[in-house]
Amino acid sequence: MKYFIIMLLCLVIPAQQARGEMMDNGEGEFVVSPGQNDVVIAPNAIIMPLGRILLVRKGFEYCAIKFVKFWTGKTDEDMYAEYESYYKNDKIEKFSDENVEFRKGKLSAPKPKGIGRFAFSFGNRNVHCGFTKLQWSGKGSLYFYREGQKQDDYGIEIAPTIWTSILQVNINDERIKWYSFDLKRKRVSKPIYKLWGENE
């Protein structure tokens, strides 16, 4: 029994970390959730609208990630999502290549159980893509680190795009802007159609 309790405490995910951390504006203040068609660039994560592609890179390895479904369970605090990911190494030129590694995944963040610091929630909060796993905490959120890692810069860069199909992706497109973990960066929110300063 004692061993079980110790193991349970090791798996505890504080409710504030699982649900509030991404919304922190870097100054200890919490902000409202973005609109359904907004892109949010935060100090420690990016939030994307449904169906839009995020690019991830580390060195010469690239991933493309698209959230394809969001929903809630018995309560609004029971959060779920489905995503698609595409992994391209440095030997593959385009994401449309047949050798690109494709994956579908389901994410889950059930409502925490317990009280205060002893609240915990089991689920799958990592987006898998080729060389990396990155934390998710609801809707289209993607962190610069995996669940359980200390908030820090691990060489991961993320770029939001307006694209909806993997066939549109061109990693050499000059409009792409890459972001890395940066707690000094101010949180910015904008409509997806203004991401690259143009109308679609």
C-alpha cells in the first residue's frame, strides 16, 4: 500500500500546471483563451486553430503537426484532441514524399481528481512526431518541451502557418517565422488570416 501511494504521487499532475501554465503571460497573470480562429504565440508555447499546420524543427529534422479534432467529455474540463503528424529527416526533400513518416494520435486531459496540490489527472499529453514529443494542454496548444520536462530551451523551434494541407508545406517559404522558448517574449494573439500580414 505504501509503495502504491508513492507511485501515485510520482504521477501527480497538478491541475494548475496542466491547465493554467500555457495561459500564463509570463508575468504571473492569466489571460483569457483565444478565439477559435486565433493564433497565439506565448513564451512557452504556440496555440493553433483547428486544421492549421504547425512546423517543428530541431537542427535538420522537421515535423508538421495538424490538430484535426477537439472535444470535451462529461465536463468542459475533460479535454481531448486528435492530431496528425508528419516527420521528415534531412534525406527527404519534401513533406509530400512517400517516405515521410505519418502518424495519427489521440490526446487526453481528464478533469483532475483530488484537492489542491494533491489533485492529479491521468491522460496522454504528448504530441508524438519523429524525433520529438511535445506537451499539449488542450485545444491546439503545443509547448517547446515534453510533459514532465522543466520549462527550458531544448533546441526546439515551432512555426505556425496558414496551411491546411501537407501538400502546401514548403519549409523554404520566406513567410515562415520560427519561434523558440523565450520567457521574455510577450504573448501575442492574432487571427490566422493575419499571421503572415495578408488576407487569404
